[in-house]
Amino acid sequence: MKRVNDLIVFDLESTVNGNHMVFRPSAIVMPDGTLTLVDTGLPGMKDTIDAQLREAGFSLADVKQIIVTHHDLDHIGSLEAIVGQTGAAVLALEDEVPYITGEKRSQKLPSEAETQKLLADPDLDPARRAMLTRPPVKVPVTRALHDGEELPGGLRIIATPGHTVGHASVYVTGSKTLITGDALTSQDGRLNGPNERATPDMPTALASVKKLAGLDVQTILAYHGGLVTENADSQLKALAQA
């Protein structure tokens, strides 16, 4: 867990398909002392999030709303559990809502017909089979958001599609902090573009990077890679021009 100004960044570790991964949801400390979560990690990460909040002097009881950047499982996996414990409101961009509520299949899953074809293969990789047969996360969304909308406390919602159709980033105007979800990645403090292998629409995703470069930022948080604090604004603008 790291605390930077009004942002608490979680370090959630897991092994996925044999690969060690670190996921970085976050919590924004609001002016009234409550918390806004941004994403929730994989299934089963609720208690770890609570433990890391307690290290920062908070707990899940302080969470009043959750902004979902997009519906990939590593972002909404613990959403249902956290909402069940806290009663927090769930907010997401309008285009992403039906994927979170389960009205639509995950954008990155194959069609129903293709899924059945894959599952009929006895040699299908067990991890892939588990992903295809996992029950979808279905959570009611309290409020559908729109591009440019500003929430109380100075949280501006930025539509950054490409990684998914309704991907959102969050700009904290007071601290000039940009939470990018999977619209950007980073490594050791160096900012990188979206992960091409996990991004179905790269032209749109790259247009979203250019859009983000129009903001005045001091700190950037990428869900995969973590914080970028050194020359974050210039790194973002250079990336947009590449």
C-alpha cells in the first residue's frame, strides 16, 4: 500500500495462469473523509483491500462509492463482495454498465457458439476452461456516468475507450492525479501505452491517450505498473505524440 496525497494505492498480488501479477486499485480520500474506490481487483481480494486500508487509517466501512473503470474480471472481481459489505454506490460510464450488470457478455469473451466449441475440446487449457465457465460478475450499477462529468470532491470522469467500449479514467482535479485503469500501463515509473494484447481497439485506445494528454497532471496511476510521479505530465504528452 502507498499513500500519495489524497490517493491510497493498493498492491494486490496474485498468480494468474502461472504468472505473478500485481494489481493496483485505489481509494481516493474525499474532502469529507469518506473513500471512493476505483476498481476492486480479482475475486477474493476484499479482505486484502480492507487490511491495506487499515494500514492507512481507514477501512471498508469508509467506502461510500466505487467507480469502475471497466468490466474486466481483474477490475470487478471483488466488486460484489465489497458492495455487499459496504452498500457502496457503483458508478460506471454508460457504455460499460450492461457488462457490469451482466446484461451483456464480457466484451473479450468469445461468442456463445465459439465458447461451446472451445469447451468441447478435451485438450483445452484448464485455465482457459475455468475462465470460460466462470459465472459472470453481476452487480447493479447505481449511476451511469458520462464523459466529462464531475462528481463532488473534484473527480472528473474521462471516457477513454479502446481497451473496452466504455472504459473510463478518473482525474482528481485538486491534486492533478490521473487514474488511468488500463488506458495506460507503466513500469518502474516509466509511462507506457495500453497493452496491445489486451486491447481490442488500439486506434481508439491511442486516441484516448491523446485525449488524456490534454490534462494537466502531476501523478499518474496505471492499474498495471503503478505510480508515475517523475515528469508524469511530460511523459504523457510524449507518449501521445509517439
